[in-house]
Amino acid sequence: MAEAARHDAWQAGDSYDLYMGRWSRQIAPLFLDWLDPAEGLDWLEVGCGTGALSAAILARCNPRSLVSVDPSEGFLAKARANVPDKRVEFLAGDAQVLSFESSSKDMVVSALVLNFIPDKEKALAEMGRVARRGATIGFYVWDYPGGGVEFMRAFWTAATALDPGAIDLTEDRRFPFCTEDGLTSLAKQAGFVSIDCTRIEMPAVFKDFEDYWHPFTLGAGPAPGYCMSLAPAARQRLMERLRDSLPRGQDGSIPLKTRAWAVKAKVQS
């Protein structure tokens, strides 16, 4: 796990935005449509990253208030630039020790971050603590064990064929709980009720191979971090293997898909 963590370069907000942020922005509205919240609520977002879900909440949910926290100053700077809206407050914060009063929020949500929190159970307990009685808790993560991020799965398939030792860095090995059963179990352990879990799917189409490959060369995230740790010759072999193995559309695009698991639940009233 120490080796895996070495490649989690989470301070580079711009680089991460090119790697995962564009897909985060597309899935956030789908999650909110499923969550179907009322307007005029007090929201807390735990692990806001570069602001994808924050922007969607402001655009679709008319919150009374929104506070979005993240431990990464690089991500917070990018989120503030991406979402220049005075209705949201971006703050540095630890999901495992939230600095908010108990029973102070109507909606507590987290997008694509639970798997990166060291103590997931503690984070969910904290989310429940700051939620009012009867409030909604919602979170979602990529379906890593099911190969739900196809562009990532393709990268690791090629990488481990060339370097079998890379298998321990893959997200399906590192985050085996990111399944319907695993996430539902965590919600039950946190004491939440009325738990519902659903699959959210969407296309991830790259306009050409450069569009696919370039984000892996920026170093932000496990796969890009691994990519840039390789010697130039090894990185070239990996690039060529991917270029020759990815599917192609007639226009040269690379048509892939993404899938996430989402949970919504209630705090006991």
C-alpha cells in the first residue's frame, strides 16, 4: 500500500482535471438527478476535488448554503477557479474529523473520494454526525472491481502485461469494497437507514489517442503517477501497446464507458 500511495499525486488540480475531472463533471448531474433533493437545503460536500459536484449542486439544486471541503490545497485552488460562485465556501478539511457542528446539515454528499479516505468508517460516521435527523447522506465511487472505468482498466491491462509487479497498484486490487454489496454494507455499519444503491453509467469517448494518452503523462493520480515513474523506454512501450490495443471509431475516436456505484440513505430521525 505504501508503494500505491506513492503514486497518489493529489496536489496538481489542473492535471487531475484533465485526467478525471472531465468525467467527474459529467457524472455529477446524473447522481443529483437520482438523489432528487429538495431546494433550499444546507449542503456539505466532503472531498470536493476540483469542484465538479459543487458546480452541479449550485446549478441544479438551489441550495440555501453549500460548504465543500477537501484536504488538498491544489484541488481547492482549482475548485475556486472552476466554481466562482459566492454561494459556495471551499474550505480545507479532513473527512475523518469534520469541523462542523453536529446535526447542522440537510444533505451530506461525497463524490468519487470515499476510496481514498484512510478510515472510511470514521468518515461516514462523521458525515452522519453533522447531518440533521432525517437528513440525506449520498456518495458514489467508480466501480473499480467491475472494470467500470474502462480507460483506466485498459491502461492497467497494458501496464501489467509489461510489468507484472504493477498489479498491486491497480484500483481493483486497492479498492475491492467499491461494489454494490461493499458500499451498502458500509452504509449499514454507519447506522444509516432507507439505504438505496444504484449503478450510474455514461460514455467516455476520447477524440483520438493523444486525447486518451496525454492525461496519463501528467502524474496526477495512481495510473499517471505510475506512468511517469517509468523510464522513457518503458513508457514508450506502454504507449505503443495501448495505441495498438484500444478500440477505434470510424472517426478515430476511442469509445469507452464509465460506471459508478451510488448510495443514498437517511440519518435516523
